[in-house]
Amino acid sequence: MKKSKSLMFVTLLVYVFLIGPLLVIMAASFSNTNYLKFPGEGFTLRWYEQILQVKSFGSAAKYSLIIAFAATALALLLGLPAAYALNRYRFKGKEAIKGLFLSPVLIPVIVLGFVMLRYVVNRFGLPALPSLLIGHTILSIPYVMRVVTSSLANFDFSMEEAARILGAGNMYTFFHILLPNIKSGIVSACIMAIINSFNNVSLSAFLTSAGVSMLPIEMMAYVEYHFDPTIAALATLLMVVTLGVMLLIEKTLGLQSVV
């Protein structure tokens, strides 16, 4: 009984540690004061209206969404076949190739950003958008690889063999047998990659340029010169949208089945 109460207390502390800061931000976003304060004074929605008045937020959000979805699509095109090959076949250098695909999560992102800027962007004169796309794709590949690999580990490859014995071709087997059985894993991988790309700061700070900026960078720049609750309102809005998307996908695809 004593151990049970202790476990409940520790669990409660963990929840407070994780959710507490989010609740503080949400409460501050409705404060009627002209500066960030908790607990706030009064109630207002004007800080949510203020988000629409800051034009740089809209432009940066557009670029963040474009890069996040494009980088995730490219990471899926590269990571899905790689994850399939690494799980399906045995060949020399398999572990080395696997380590290469997963290496971006082992390298500090700020180091990756500097290397991209110094040896890719400057040397080849790449514009900001292609540079951001390449960098975010590199960051997204490990997320796609790890989640898809976990899904493939639970897939019975004998189903492929049975389909081929019955006359199905390789493309038909891949798209009609394999992909439907790991669709939840693919969706989960895409969600993780999109969120990671959208929220990235360290890499984006090195690769953005005048006229092309990401939303987290614009939020940091806004906080540097303003201390009103607009940022709290924008952060709350992003949290609500993310939660809504997760709930929608949970209802439609049933991600509870993903390991």
C-alpha cells in the first residue's frame, strides 16, 4: 500500500513537471496585462488577434509547413525503402548503412547546421529554401527509419512470399500487402518527422536568410524585442492544433496499434 502511494506521488510529480509549463503558457495567453505574467490579470483574447497582426508569423508559418511536409515526403521516399531492405535482407555492411541513416540523431543539430552552412550552402551557393529542405530531410530520415523499422519488425514477410506464389508482382505486393500492414507506423513516422521539422530551431537558425524564415526563428526574434503574451497565445494555438491533429488521426487510423 505504501509503495502504491509512493508510485502515485511520483507519477503525479512527473505529470506536473510535463504539463505544468504548458498550463502556465496557456494561462498567460489570456492575461489582460501588456507583459507575460502568471497568474495573469483579467481575461482577454486580444493576444490571439495580435497573432494575425504580425505579418512575419504568417509568412514564417507558410515556409515552416512547406519545409516540414516536403522534407518528410523526401525522408519517407528515402527511409522507407532503406528500412525495408535493412529488415528484409542480409548483406555485408548492413549495420554500417543502418548507422549512417541513423547518424543525424547522434550529431548535435547545431553542429549539423554549421556544417551545412559552411560546406554546403556557402560552397555551392544554395538559396535558403533548398538548403532548409536538405537539412530538414537529413534530420527527418532517422525518425522515419526508426518508426518504420519497428513496424517492419512485427510484419510477417511470409505474407509477401505467399502473394508472389499466387502470382502477385513485386510492385503489387509492396503497395497492396506491405504498405497496408504498416500504414500506422508510416503515419506515426510522418507525424514525428513533421513535428520535429516544424519545431526545429538550431538547424533553421543557420540556414534561414532574409525573406525566408521559419516560425520558431520568428518567434525567437519577436521575443527579443517584445515581452507581451502574443508568443504565449501563438504557442497555445500550436499546441491545440497539434493535439487536434493527433486526436483526428487517432480516430481515423487508430494509432494505438503502433508499437
